[in-house]
Amino acid sequence: MGMATTIKLDDELKSRVKHLAGLRQRAAHWIMCEAIRQYVDREEKREAFRQDALCAWNEYQTNGLHVTLEEADAWLEKLEAGEDAEPPKCHE
């Protein structure tokens, strides 16, 4: 069973949630839980992406290995054309 909590909503938002719940034939509680779940999922993915970017930047700062925009574009063009192309090798 989940954790019970209280959420204070202003009257306008509460009305909107109730209206949407009626349209979806769902409980207002379900609508709010789903909204929070989707927000948390999105923000966790955004944070993971940010952490990956920071790790890549730190790695680049350490070793200088990279791929140029032109190399990446050429690889992506091959993929778009349906070729099974290997990604370009990183270099200094």
C-alpha cells in the first residue's frame, strides 16, 4: 500500500482535476497520482540525461576524445539511409 499524503490545491486547479476526472471516468485521486507519476518519470529521465552529459563533459576534459559534427552527421545520414553503419571512432 502506498504512502498517504495531503496535497493542497487552489480552487481552480481542484475544479480542473475534478472536471478531468469526470471526463475520464476516473477518481480525482487517480488523476493526481498519474500526474505526479508522469512528472517524476520525466524529471528522473531529465536528470539522468543531465548526469550523462556531465560525465561526457568530464571525460572529454580528461582525455580530449571527441567526434566532430561532420563525422556525426555523416554517420547519422548512413543510418537514415538504412545502412548498418558503425559509429565514428573518437579521436583527439
